[in-house]
Amino acid sequence: MKNSAFLASFILYCGLFSQNVIVSHAKRPPFPPEIIHDCMDRENITTKELMILDSSPVETIKLVDSNREDFRNIGCFLACAFQQHGDMSGSTMNVQTMIDRMHGMHHGHIDANPFFANALQTCADSLGGTDDECEAALTFHMCLMEAFHNRS
């Protein structure tokens, strides 16, 4: 199961951050494996279900947007992971926490390109005050996927 947790965290990492960031940090997933494992168990989600996040951004966005309710469990998994990692409180994304973490991972060089911070803030703002943490996490995730896809 250790490999499944790592695979799930790597898949999540692929969905959350651009390919350029992944290349330099592929061995360092954003969530500790214990968070991934706990959230997979809590939300009763399988690695196979998380593989949707490994699809191309365009395909994933179209698929999720076609029937969001079918992907609620992925949203709840994301909410669980974001919350346990300190990136989300209730249904509110903690943008500064994520920026600070990425700033530390890049030894201060993240400020050279404000795209990342702007994408995080734009996607957090797009949540429009929803109280549904699962929907908020899924919307945030999909927004980031689209932002990074459109950038490349």
C-alpha cells in the first residue's frame, strides 16, 4: 500500500502543479504519504479513481465538467488532503500557506515568476464563498489544472 499512497500523491501532484515544477520535485510529493493514505481510506477512494487526475488536463476538465457529481469523491479526497496539510480551512483555501511552502521548496526563487501565486489566488477567488468543502477543493484543483494548461 505504500506504493499506492506514493502513486496517489504523485498523481495529485501532477494535477496541482505545472510540469516544470514536477520535474524538479517528483520525488517530493506535496502531501506526506500518510495524509494520502488516510484521505483515501476516509473517502473510500481507490488509486484507480485517482488516475483521472493523471489524464491530460483538457480531457480531465471536460470529463469532470460533464458531470461534477460523479467526481464528488475526488473533491472530498482533495479537501481532506488540503485540510490535513494546512492548505484549506473548511471550504477556504489557504493561499498564503501554499505560496510560502512553494517559496521554501524553491529556496526563494518562486518570486521570479508570479504566475504561480497569481494562479493560486485566482483559483481561490473563483470559489465564490461556497460552503461545500468537497466542491471547493475540486473547483480549486480544476482551476489550477486549467491555468497551468493554458500557460503552456
